[in-house]
Amino acid sequence: MGPPSHTSRAVGSTVVQLDGGDSAAEFQAFHRAMDLNRPSGESHFVGKKDELIKAKRSFRTLEGRDILIIYHEGRLYAMDSYCYREYGSYCGELRTAVGYEGGEEFDGKLCIVCPKHKYKISLAEGECIYKASDSREKPPVPRWYSKGVKQRTHAVTETDGDVFVKLSTETRFIESDFYQGEKGKVERAKAEAEDKEES
């Protein structure tokens, strides 16, 4: 079960059509509509390796983009810090499916779990996976399925104990892009206010 072949995002009064996500023009139109800067392609110093290992999860803002850095089993990962689905920061309630206090991996992939939506997002690719059964099967057998790459991931490198993150320059639209940039921050603030009113 893959992602839909045609989607659109309403951005204020602008609707950006996204048909397959492979067009650089669509990516640029989306970034303009969301007040997002195109990544420079430069590596940014994000901290000392020992400090990032000790913290296990760290948050940085690079070129206006909010990034989550996760350490797990000898490796550092970086991805957009806001859940692709809707408002909901991984900050504060971040859980990893594997690692910090035991846990498990899903479908052989190291994942984080969105605290709000319970989505399982692979650390390496940003792929959203879920388990479901096909009711047409007798008996139904639970299997893992992919919603595709939903969370933008970024390259992490280390030199002499210094850790750097290079923002992804992938030109296709990835759903976590929506909540980055100034307009995305406004949308997150509105949704957070609505959540507080409901509770």
C-alpha cells in the first residue's frame, strides 16, 4: 500500500499541487509558498560526538529548519523534528522503538515512534511503517506495510569528534517539509492552541 499518486497541500490561500513528488519545480513552488529556504548544501557543526551520545537526542535549527539528532547503537541520525502527519513535535516525548530502555525494532528497522500519532518512522530513511491485516485473508495474518518516506532525513558526518549535519537537498516533496518554515510554524501554533482548547 503506497502513498497516493496525487496530493495537494493548502498553504494559507495557496494550494500547491504535488503529483508524484519528482519535480524540482514543485519542490521550489512548495518552498516558496511555505517561506522555506532551499538548503545550501553546506555541512553544519551540531556538537561534539561525546555530548550528542550522552544526550541521545538533541534538537538544532539549521538554516531555519528544526532537526532532531538521535544517537543509537553507535550511530547518529538526523531528521526533521516535527511529525509529518500534523502538528506534533517529537520534542519532549520522543521515544525510540529501539534502544534507550530496551524496546524493539519494527520490521527489522530501527524506528522512532511519534508520541502523538504512534507512527513508526525509520531512523535511516524516514519511512513510515505500520502493521495491518488483510481481512480478505482467512485467517488474517498481520504484516508490515510501508506508507513510503514521510520524514525528511539528513546526512550526519563526524570528523575528529566534531559532528556535522548536511540538510537534504532531495528535490521531491516529503511530507515533513510542510511543518518547516515560517508558515509551517504558524500552522503548528494554531494546531497546538486547538489541542489545548480541546483538553
